[in-house]
Amino acid sequence: MPREVVDDIDRRARNRSKFILDAVRRELERRRREELRLSLRNPHKESDAVADLGMDDWGASLPQEATDELLDPEGGREVRWRSGTGWSTSDKES
């Protein structure tokens, strides 16, 4: 890393490693969002076909099998998305 960049970081942050880690994480998240935007603007052909059919038609096109055993509704646990925290299994938090 160029010395002037290191010096600039050191003038602005007490913990150089944490500063760099935070910057890298922000950049990775920015790139993930950009990749998602590109994907949404240029969906796969299979995605277009599903969207054109609609979810009901798509679901009806799936093979007819005994699927009741695939999911036990009593076997899971409720989760909730919390902004800034992520997925949480506790619904008692507000």
C-alpha cells in the first residue's frame, strides 16, 4: 500500500486494521448490490419464463408428487428480519 495512503489513514483513524476492514466490507457490500442490480436488469432466460408464467402457473407446472412429507410445519421455528441485526429467532424483541 502506498505510504501516503497509510499516512492518510493513520491521520484519520486510531486503528488502521479496523479502518481497512470496515472499508473492505463496505466495498464488498457495494459490489454485491451492484451485481444484484445488474442481475435484475439482465435476468436469466429461465427467470423471464417463470415471470411470464406467473407463480400459480409455474407451481402448477411442477411434477405432481406427494410433497406433504417434505415439510413439517411444526418442525421449524419462527424467524424475523431485523434491520441492522439480521435474522432473529426471538420475536420478543421490538
